[in-house]
Amino acid sequence: MTLEPLARPARLRPGARVAVVAPSGPVPAERLERGLDLLRGWDLDPVVAPHVLDTHPELDHLAGTDANRARDLQDAWCDPAVDAVLCARGGYGAHRMVDLLDWSAIRAAGPKVFVGYSDITVLHEAFALRAGFSTLHGPMIATDVFLKDAATRQALRSTLFEPESVQTLGLDAAAALVPGTARGITYGGCVSLLAADAGTPCARTSARGGLLVIEDITEEPYRLDGILTRLLRMGAFDGISGVVCGSWEACGPYGAVRSVLADRFGGLGIPVVEELGFGHGPTALTVPLGVPAVLDAQADGGRCTLTAQVPALL
């Protein structure tokens, strides 16, 4: 089956109510408050879900119990007064709660803006496959990259309010590992999470016609090799049209990471761009998932870009 465009939510307007949830790891209160202040400065009305500042009573790597984290997301999505659902942080835990969500109710509520990355990749895939909704691979409001990097904040703000202005993405560092041009439907996220999701009951079984968007953090080159090799052996990349790579923060010397990417993707005969500028790095552009896009991998130092063929939001 070839990937098709997903249903896009409406853009935000001044005064829009946005719910902040914590589907994964525990959230530092001070960082959360700083992030909320920034949202208020954008003339948004942020509301914090009841369990965002919780910590699991026994597993302190989780922001509260699985049931409570799922309930917060469920209630926010199904509340007609909420226009967007923003994640406070990633970490670990989305795999534990994703199957507790009522996906029939989520589909019935319709698409909404949903923003996050890292562990939130599990939810991006679930919204795509179980609900048919496009989402945004973008910064979370209680993370350093959102709080400290102006370019990251501006990219998200522009996507939320004026998505036409940011349809073409790519930092100056972006370069072609394999030159060429590709068209497809964007999908992906943190590649170790894609590998962890593979083989689970509701996981993606085909990505034909997809533009793979990937990044990661703290995966040594040999581990990244293993992650990509597993996905290749499974046929997870069969029929994809191109690969868009973001940051590989703390994944070892970048030359070694580049060698792994070139080795594992180079034989597919499709364009591959490195360092486009999203993920865990110092700048995290907002990438729409589930939309038709064009990857332009210019050879010999030419500018490399990913251009959405439609605005991320309606």
C-alpha cells in the first residue's frame, strides 16, 4: 500500500486554547512554567493537563501512571474547546500508554494540532495509522531547545499561525549524502522508536511512497547501524522515495554517524539529505508529518531542502 496524505488540522488563531500533556517522562516545573509563559506571549491560552507534573510512584522515569498519562491526552483531544495538544517533553513512556487511548473516540473528535518529537514518535505513528491525522514533529515546550533557541521557537510559531511561510525547510548545514530529487509523504521521527514500534500489533507494515524523516540521540554508531539494519531486514524501507536526516546529538563522532547512514541508505538508490535541522540538535525546525513533500538533495554543495507541497495546517 502506498502512503497517502493524512487529514490536516486547522491552524491556530490568537486566543486559541492549547493543552499541554506529558505522555512520557517527568517534567521539571520551572521549565514548564517558562514554556507556558512563551506560549502566552504568542497570545495562546495554555492549559496544563492534570497529571503533567506527576511522577510515577515507583518508576521515576515516567510522568505519572500509564493510565493517567493516557487520560490526560485522551481528555485534551476529545475536548472541543482545545485547539491543539502540545507535549511538555519526551523521555520514555509513550509505548506504555499508547494502547490505552480510545482511538475510535480520537478519530471521532477529528484532527488537532499535535506537536512533539523523540519518544513522542510512538504517538506520531499512532495518530497516522490509527486515526489518519497529520502531526508536527516539533519542539516540546519544557525542553532546552524550545526555551533557549529563537530559531526553533520561530519555526514552530510560524508553522502554527502562518504555515505557508515555512513550507520549505533546511538549515545551511544541510547536504546531500546521495543527490537527487524525491517526492513522497513525510513520516518518521526518532529512528530508535520506529524500530521499537516495528512488529507491534498496530505498527506500520508498509511505507511505500514515503519520505522517511529520521533523527536520534545518544545512539552510538554501532547501535545506529543495528537499528537501521533491523529495519532494512524487515523491509520497513521498501519503496520509500527518499531519506531526510536531522540531528544525531551525542551519537558519537559525526563522521562515524555519516558513514553508517551512507552505508545503510546508499544502496537504496534514493536521495538522502543529512543535517536538515530537526530533532535533538541545537535548532529544531518543525516538520509536518503525513503531508506530500519534495526532497531536493543538491549535489556539490548546493542547497538541500524539504518542501511541503501543502501548508502543514489548513
